Amino acid sequence: MVTVKPDYYDDFRCLMGECPSSCCTLWQIDVDEKTYEYYQKLDTPYGEYIRSQIDNIGDEHWIKVYNGRCAFLNDENLCDMHCQIGPKHMAFTCRQYPDFTIACDTYEVTGRTLSCPYVANRIVREKSKTKLIIEGKSHDEYENEIFHIVNKCIEIAQDDSIKYRDREKAIIDYIRKEQMYLVEKFKVDEIFMTEDNKTIWDYCDTLNSLNVVTEKWPKILSQLEELEYSENDIVKFEEYLGDREKEYENILVYFLYKHIMYSTNDGNVFQRVRFAIIATRIIFMVGLMKFIENEEFTTEDNIKVAYIFSKEIEHDDENIDTILEDISLGMI
């Protein structure tokens, strides 16, 4: 078994009540069966309260939400359940966040999600190149090839000898060849590899069809749809950013690392690489929009855009599936 994590993984601190976008707000939090059974047997007044705050729909269990806040989020923006019965008895979703794990046959790829403001701050501000900490060995030729693609895409994304925008094109050129190699070598299904020629307005058509988490997101999309810009505006924004273009490199590396390994299920690396590039471009375009409007766009602004985007898109399987399908159909 091969275990993989980014070098920043162990640097994490929950911001708790000071978090600007709490993981205890806006989402519906499901309760896993093992934890649910524990709550059912918890013969205390607090156990009774817990049971009163869970909705049951068939075999699924969900913590109630009031005005966008988890039932157990107290007035100090701390988890009351954590305080009362300890973290080990919280729902698996709560215990795991902001971690994600992609479990393949011979690889276990672990990281922390961009939707967490602390993680977003850590990723966006990073000055050095992201390194992967790899332990173990795999003899699975197919999974080794997929992981090789992860490494190569990250290597291209962090190649500061070429302009950032040119790196995107280099990644697309590379992944087209790799996708054909997977078809020939491992007999994965052939796919239609669409052209990389869509605009932000094409992206908005897809984004408007997705499930919505926050009130801010539809407003951002509405502003993006009305955005008028030229190539000259993009160049001005890039010049304004200067060395801060590294922020988008970091975001792209995050998306590449997190999403490509899911391709072990179907061999479709092309769609997931396109997803990573499109996700980063959308975050870039929101930055451009705010720069045109305000004539400035700080790193703090970029961090906020990054975690809002991730919270909206990455934690809803339907949203991810819709984007991947639209990529396959050439819509984005």
C-alpha cells in the first residue's frame, strides 16, 4: 500500500469560533450508522436532546439545521456536541473534516480540503513548491500510471520556467497523450476529448445549473455573467498580481492532486484534469472581476474566493458529476 499526503498536511489548526466560514453552517450533515446507533443508546438527557435534533429519512440520518446553522452550533460558534460528549462521538463527517481520503486498491491519497478557511489560507499563501510525502510501494501497474500522471501534472503546474497560462496548455497537451496511452495500454474506455476553448460565460451556464450552498454564490455568478473584459484586462490583472500568480499555481496543484486519482475508477484522467483547470480559471476570473471593479484584489480576497468556490462545488457529488458530464459533452 502506498500512502500519499502533501507536505502541508500536518500543518492544521481549527479556527473554531473565529472561523469566517464555519463547517457547521450551510451544509446538511449526515450521521453515519455507527454514530447514529451510539446516539440511540445514549441514555442521558443530552442523548435525548441529540435524538430530538436528528431527522430520519429512510435509512439516512441528518442533523437539523436552523437558519443555516447546525443544531449543535452554540452561540460562541463552537460545537456543543464536541463540548458535551467529546469529538470521538461526533458524526464521521464532522470527525473527518477537513480531511479527504481517496482509497484505491494500492494507494491511499490524503489531503485537506480547500473549503476550510485555514487550509485555503495555507495553500494560497504557500511560497514554495508543493511536495508529496510518499510512503510504501505498489505493484499495480495501472494505479502506478495514474499516480505518475498526478505527479507529472503537478510538475508542469509548478514549472516556473514558463508562464502560468502556458502551463495550463502544456498540461492539456500532456493529458491528451496520456489519455490515449491509457486506452491503448489498459483498455479503458475511449472518450471524446473536447477542445479547451470555452469562455467564462460557458462556465456560468454549467455553474448556474448546480446545487447552491451559500447566498453569496448566485450573486457572484450573476456578476460573472455580466462581466465585460478584454485580453488587455487579463494582462493588467496578471501584471498587478506579479509573483502572486503563484496563488493560482497553488490552487491548481490542489485540484490536480485531489481529483486525478479518482480516475482509477474509470481511467478518465482527461475530464478530471480539465475540471482542475476550469475550477482554477473560475477562481481566477472572479479575481479579475473584483480587480476590474475595485482596482485591487488582495491575497485575503483570493483566499475567500477559493474557499467559497470549494464549499459550493467540491462537497456535492451531484455538482462534480454535472461538471464532468458537461466537460465530456463539450459544453465547457
